Amino acid sequence: MALSHAILSALTERPCSGYDLAKQFDGSVGFFWHASHQQIYRELTKLEQQGLVTAEAVPQEGRPDKKLYQVTEAGQALLRDWIAQPSKGSPLKDELLVKLFVGYLVPPETAIAMLQQERSHHAATLEEYQAIEQRYFAKPAAMTPAGQFQYITLRNGIHYETAWLTWCDETLATLRSMNQGQGE
Amino acid sequence: MALSHAILSALTERPCSGYDLAKQFDGSVGFFWHASHQQIYRELTKLEQQGLVTAEAVPQEGRPDKKLYQVTEAGQALLRDWIAQPSKGSPLKDELLVKLFVGYLVPPETAIAMLQQERSHHAATLEEYQAIEQRYFAKPAAMTPAGQFQYITLRNGIHYETAWLTWCDETLATLRSMNQGQGE
DNA sequence: AGCGAATATGCAAATAGTTGACTATTCACA
DNA sequence: TGTGAATAGTCAACTATTTGCATATTCGCT
């Protein structure tokens, strides 16, 4: 199932501890997948039992010892096969859109405030992505294939956030004109 | 939790049977929420026990009898309160992006084929949305508030699909140039 | 010394979601 | 008459996810 694949993908990109993996899922991987740390550890145990990853205890200084996880050959082969299979679509679940579906139940000011909040959240995320783009992907043509594929996922995020902002602006304009229409 | 809210929203828009509700979740509501019909019936039972919806048996001719569900005053009040609360963000889970994160594991031709398939899927969805827009929302300014809010959600879908298409085209161009770069 | 934060890991219960299977009614068609 | 499709609904087992909680180490600060 997809969490195992997401974990294998993240570890293929960079072997790391369970803790760091969870931080990846809060960070860069979190844009296109997410999981709680409890889930991640649970899945890592399974993957290890299946021989798809190895766990190696690494003593550290100044911090607790950690377990370094890396993908085995079998793990990578499984990932390769999975990549080549048709992807399942990703059905959306968006609370804001559910709310807007019956947005007429609340005053327009409420809806407007909701959209403004949503807009500022997406604007902040877009800025974050653009900062990453500038910092790490300033010269895409000069990057390794691995880097280029990572950039591709970042570009998806940038398009996504841009589309949300465009829609927020359009919707705010609509709501404001509805509000004025009702003020008469 | 959100499925109950999604059901209350759908029933507020139009009281209907469990079967029709499931069809709504396969159709228009399915763009921003989804649930299996088993889940829907289960949730309806709960909502009825909580006094948030009523179920009324309706005899029919030429088809089995049905249960018509509608939202109670309490249900609508709960929905109104929920709408006014801050929305939780909707973390994404996208299998294709996981695959592309480690896309270098497969030949570029495989990645290109993946993107082409994805592109055609999004193009078809966009066409569907645009057809709905033309058919039901040709004159947004002349619509009821309820209709306008529905149109707002449709517009989100249109922006979303458009962004995906743009990104697919951009990514296909990238992959093709990577493929040519490697062909040397 | 104790506390909080960061690093590092893990268990368990409850809830949410998926999948499989099933029943019943009605209609249309071979 | 039997079959398949559409309408209409239900039960159950399994998987995935969320939430709460916990342990341990190390560091820095009061």
C-alpha cells in the first residue's frame, strides 16, 4: 500500500532514522504524502520483516543512539515495479469546499473571512516553495536526474498553490459582489 | 467528523435517499469528498440517532420503497457552527508525486508514459467540468445564492484541473529533454 | 536537581475507511 | 421462467489512520 511506497521512496532518496523520516514526512515529503510518526515506525518494522529495508543501530554522541534505515535491493526492485504500474487517482477531501457547497447558510462576511484565511495560508506556502526553488533549484538543467525529479514535484506544488490563490481571488470577488448585492 | 458534515451539507442542498446520496458522492460531491455507500448508510444511521437527520419511508411505484433523509434544525445549526470554525488544511496524498520523487529509478519513457496518462485523465475531467459549467452555470450572476456557492466549488475544480494540465505539459517537456540529454 | 526541549523510539485504543458479501424489489428482455 | 440491470439497503471483516500515551537519552537553563 502507498505508505510503504512513500517510505521506500523517501529512504531511497536518503537513508535515515525513523525520527528523521518522520521529519521528512512533516517537511518535503509531506507535500505529497503524510503519516504520523507512530504509523511510520510501525510500517518500518513491517518493511524490515519483509526484507525491504535494513535497520542498523548507530551510536551517536550528544544524542540518543539511532536506527538507520536503508532500502534493500529487494525494496528498490519492488519500488521500481510499483512505479511502472498505473497510478490510482487521488480523490480529494477538502473541508473548505464542503463548507462552501452550503456557504449560503452563513453570512457572506463569514465566507469572506474563510477565504481570506485560506488565501493567506496558500500564499505563505507558495512563498515557502518559491524560496526552496530559488535556494535549491536555481539551475535545474545542471542538476542530477534525482534532483530534477525532486524539482518536478516542487513545481507541482507551486502550480497547485498558484491555482488556489487564483481561485481564492476570484471567489473573494464573487463573495464581495454577492455581499454588496444583498446590502441593497 | 467531516463525513458527517459532508452528508449534512449534501442533504441540506437536497434531501434524498441513501442510494441517491451515494450517487451524489460518486458525482458532484465526489469532487471534494468521497465515501463508500456502506460508509454513508452507516453514518446516516448515526446521524438519525443523534437527531441531526430524519428518515421518512416513502413508498414508490415501479421501484423499491425508499427512505428520504432530511436535515433537522439541529443538524443545520450544527452545520452552521461547523462552517464558521477554522478549516483544517487538507493534506495531500498523491501516488503519482511519490513515484516522481524517485522517478529516476525507471527509464524516462516510463515516466513520460505516466505523465501522458495523467494528463489525459485531467484533460477529460476538465472537459467534464467545463460542460457542467456551460450547462448549469451559464449565467452565474442570475443564480440563487445556493447556486452561486455550488458554482464556486466547480470553479475550484476547474482551476485545479487546469493547474494539473499546465504542470503536466511542463513536466513532459522536462522529461523529454532529459530523455534526449541521455540519448547522447 | 529538576524541567523543558530536542532527539529517538514505541504501544494501544479508538475511529475512519475499504472491501467483500449479501438481501430485496421492480423492470425489461430472451 | 430466469437473468441482468437499476433501485434500495445492510452486515461484517479487514486495513489504515488518528489520537493518546509512554519510555529513554542528552543538553541547556534555572
